[in-house]
Amino acid sequence: MGFRVEEDSYFIDGAKPFIEDAEKHPKRIALRALGALGQKLYSPSGTDIWNSVKVRMPDEVTGQVVEKAGRHVTDFDFATPNHEKEVIPFLATKGFKLLPADERHYFIGVTMSRGRCAKLKLYLSDGKGNVLNQYGEVIANDKGQPVPGARGAPVLMDVFFRGFYMNHYFPFDRLDKETPTLPGAELMFTKLQIVYSNEKDFIDEMVILREHEVTDTDANKIVNGAYMGQWLSKEKDFYYTATTNLKRLRNILTFGSETSPINEKDEWTQFQKMQDSLGERRFELRVKEAVKEEDRRKIVSRVDKLLEMIERESNGKLKNYVPGKRWYEKVEESI
């Protein structure tokens, strides 16, 4: 369906009415933002880091790898513990329609003990199936065929149901702890569950930990490290990935020589070796240039506190845990 909208204010301003109206629904639908939308709503003061730390990415036009700064919201991302039969009709009243069956719906995880975790993709429609842009103009018909001369991009939405299951799993059973986003602990989980983290993921973690305290409570805008430790103590493979990523983040901020504690076949390690071979600036140096020393120290202290709380909740029993060859689910997307 073409290029995506890249105007943060459209999504940030538009998310809150969705969430507020969902709460007023007879079924008391709980919608909470995640992804780039959740990051921007949870840490609005993190703009200086997002706009100053450059990440390496392919240019959309030339395909060449370039350094760019900025964190853009390009769609609506919501989490909900509610069922599709409750949420989809509500979203339809807001103009959102499911994408065609072959594009819209895939199950992220199905387990007997955890139930069904799903993700649905929707687009803004005029009620007749035609695709609308952010200005309310038709840019494609109900078959996705573009209207000649139309401007802009479709407005898309992803909705995660009941739990988050990509490389690792966590449930949506604490959404009452925070609004309009996932709680801080769960926002951190969306990043720490990624086995092959990229530079953007580490920057999101930096922003959360600079802007928010790590404690053992669920006060507003607080990262509940105790809850994270309790969950990870029951999910040892997730524990391994999460604590590894925290150590990697600490290493980036302190400019150590250990790039990845996972293994030498890790994509991150290979990417850094490629940078070295091309004589390009490593991510650690770009962070050092862009993030103030006092901020780096604050983030590192909170990383250390979070690691300490995680170890405490597991009584240190997982500290030397080494997973099997395949300890995570393979997915094609990141968030």
C-alpha cells in the first residue's frame, strides 16, 4: 500500500482519542500505545537523543547506507487484552478496516498455557473500502490500486491482542498500570526481547532509562524493575536475551570492547565488523558524540540497577544460564 505517513503529530494527537473512547466502550476496551508511537508518548522529552544519535540505515531512494538521526511515528501501534470481536467493530466506528486477508492477519504465537496472541493490520477507509490518507482523501480503491495523482500515504494500524510474542513473550495483563502507553516495564520488554537488536532499539532503551526511574513500584512513568525480574525469573530464555541486551547497552555507553556476549554469528557482531572493515564510525562513538556524559552516567546507573533487581528476583539462579542453540522464536518484524 505504498509509502507510510511520516508526521508524528498526526499519530500522537490522534492516539489519545482512540484510547479514551475505547475506555468508554461498553466492553471497556483497553488500548495502549507501543512501538514508535508508544515511545514518543511515554518519553516526550527524549527528542534530543532521538534527533542527535545517528543510526546507519539504507537510504529509501538510493539504497546506500547512510547515517540519519530521528525517530518517526509512521503508523498506529496498539496493545489490548480484549478479544478481536470487541475491538474490530469499535475500530470500524473510527474508520479503520482490516487489510485483505492475505495481508492482514497472522498469529504471532499460539500456546496451550498462554492462549492465542495475534496481530491484526488495518487501514483508514472511507467506509466503502477505499484507502484514505491522513487528509481524508482517497488515494487507492478497495483493491489497493492507487488513484492517479493522489498524494500522501495510507494510514495504517497494527493491533496486538492479549500478549506480545515475537522473539519472546509477555502478557498484556497489567495495562491498567499506565495510560496512554504500555507500562514502562512492558515498553522495555518490547526492546529487550529482541535477539538481534539494532541501533534504533538501543536508542529507545537509552531514552526510557534516561527519562524514567527504575523502582519496584508501578507509579506513573516508572519502570518496574521488580516486575521485570519476576517475569524473567519464570522465562529463562527471555531472561538470557534481556540481560544480554542490557549488558550490550551498558557496553555501548561505556565504550567497552565487547560488542556482543551472545555469539560471533550474531548479526550485530557481523554488522560492527563490517563497519570496522569499511573504516566507518562505530555506534559507540556516535553515542559518545551525541549523548551528554551526565546522561550516559544516569542511563548506566539505571541499567545496573535493573540488572541487580532482575538478579534479585531470580535469587541469582539464572546468572550463569546458557540457553540451547535456539532459545527464541524467529520473526520477520521488529517494533
